[in-house]
Amino acid sequence: MSDNIILEYALKNYKKMFREPAGSLNHKFIVPGSVYSNTLWDWDSWLTDIALSQFVTEDIKEYETGCILNFLDSMDSKGRIPIYMTSKYSKEDYEKWGETNIHKPCLAQHAAFIVKKYGDDAEWLRPYFTELCKFLDYYIVKCRHEPTGLYFWIDDNAIGVDNDPSTFYRPYRSSASIYLNCFMYKELTALCYIGDLLGVDVKGYKTEAENLLGAIRTHCWDEKDGNYYSVDLNLLPVNPDKPLHSGAPRHWDCIIQRIGCWSSFLALWSGVATPEQAERIVKENLIDENGFWAPFGVRSLSKYEKMYCIKKSGNPSCWLGPVWGISNYLVFRGLVKYGFNEEARELGIKTVQLFEKDITDSGELHEYYDPESGMPIMNPGFQNWNLLSLNIKAWLNGEEIIEEF
């Protein structure tokens, strides 16, 4: 592998992702690049910040904290924060929206990353901590399925893994996505980390995190396949008086969706999996070359699935098989966390080679890629979380890696 291709590209281009205050965005912020060059996005800004922190030496704290503050400033009276913002965002218009998905549960994680990066200094967040709690409270009150304790997407709008079949085209409030629940578990732990630094009582959120961990292990682990899955909540209510059901009403509150999506491996990244489960997840699922394990990384949907497809698409973006930089990275981080260093090294090398190849061939990075050939599929100039390949490369070289928090 070349030593400098990605770094040289990053140093030349990263400032294209910095934006100054404009319109309703009162603070500096970070954008993904490419066709998203004027929009502040939820998980993009967080993950891009982690990548930038690996190699940028100048002070970018205003851009980092600005991402958090712009989102918190946008919160409506219900605790909802939009998934993305442009300078034309209107809180008044947002108040009128019907119920739909909100900012993914990664805002506290981004804030915690910044806090840790600057020496556990959380004071800049103190005036906003109540709002941060209100954001999580919305999820707890509006998006938690009481019988299971799992969290669900309200609809299939902008879930991040856009057309994941466990949520895409599914009925409202029916998808207890493993992606969402792993993120929510990490989000609760991040909020508690910040709260402890500020001396705020977050005992209730710690209990919620513990309960969620138990719920994910109880309902989303599939002993048959040795993997974590999303689950279906779309069940008719129990009515023991109905003659057809009265003899044996259902005793289950959800049904496993055995759909091979990369987000199952977030059980490693989030720390949800037990060591024994992690062994089965990796050996029986991840490294199957006919399923997920491709020449250039992790297929976003298993090749075994009938829905597998690597077509070019946007709105929704295609997560039905193409390799994405972020899924490669988060799976890599999960492998490292559980000590699967051989598999982490193989995936890391594939990821770095993918982006080096793209820069060499086209002079740019793209949004997602063909798993077999490494050919880019769409959106040249998409820097964003692809720059996390520099964090991976640091680990491969035995250097310090900037972690999430």
C-alpha cells in the first residue's frame, strides 16, 4: 500500500467540508461533501469529525461544537431535532410536521467525542444539557416499545441505512432495527458520560441503558443463526377472548427478521454482543465470502438475500449490497474491540486499498462502491466518513487511533 495517497487527498480537500454560519444555522459546521455540500447531517457530521480529528492539526473546535449547537438550537417544543438542516430550516415549519423519524441517536455520542477530545471538558455543554436530555426523552417516550423495551423507527424516512429491508416499506412503528437499538444503547452511555462530568444526576438514563442492553440480547439475538437481527413489532394485539386465539394466545412480543444486513455487526461495535456471541457472529456470518465478506469490504446486504442489488440510486441511497466506507469502518472497529485482529487487519487493508484505488483512478472519493471490483458507483467528491480510512490506516501501522469516545 502507498503511504500517502489518502492523506495527501485529505489534506488537499478537507477544508471543502467546513461551513460558516448561514440563515438558521447560527454556528459553524461540517458537511459531507459532494451533492450534500450545503447541508448539516446528523451521523455524517459526527463521523466526519472523528475522521478529521485523526489528521487535522489546526483548531477546528468551533466547527465541531457548532454541529451540536445548530442541532440543539433547532429542537422543537416536543424535543424533536431534524435529521438534516440547511440555512432555510424553519423550526416553525418543523412544528407542523406529522410524526416521522428525527435526528438519529448519535448527537450525545458526537458531543461526548468532542468532550473527550478536549480533555473531558464538558462545560461548553452545560447550558444545553437539558435540551440534550429532552432529545433522548423523545425517543424514550415516543419510540420505545413497552412490551420488549426495544426502540423502533417511526417510519422509513432517512434512517441512515436507507433501504434496509427490515425497515424500508415496512408499516409505521413496526421495525425495532438492530441498527437503531445499538445506536440508542451507545447514545445513552454517551449522555451518562457527559452527565457524570457535569455532576448531573443521570441514574435514570443509566438504568435505561442497562434495560436496553438486556432487551437487545433477549429479543434480537438469534441462537439459530448465531447473529443479531432487527425484529418485527407488527403483531395483532392479544385478545384471549377471541375464539380463534383463546386456547393459546401468543406469548411472544416480536418476531426475528432473519435478513442479512451489515447492521447486525453493530452488536460488536456497540459492545452489545457477549464474547461467545461475537465468536459466532464473526465466524458463522461475517467472513462468509458468499455472504458479506467481499474483495473490497463488507457488503451492506448479504449476497444470499433476494433483495441484493448494487444499482446506482439516491433518495434512498442503495444499501442493498454496495460497500460503504462507514459500514467497513464500524465493522472494523467492532472486530478490534473483540480482539479479532486478523479479520480486522484484512478488512482494514481492503478498505484502505479501496480508497487508494479510487483516488488513483478518478482523483476523488465516492459515496459507495461495487463490492467485487471496487469501482465507484455514485457521487464523486463525497469525502465524509470515507476519511475514516486514515484512522484504520493508523491502526494498521501500529499508531494511535482516534476513537469514537
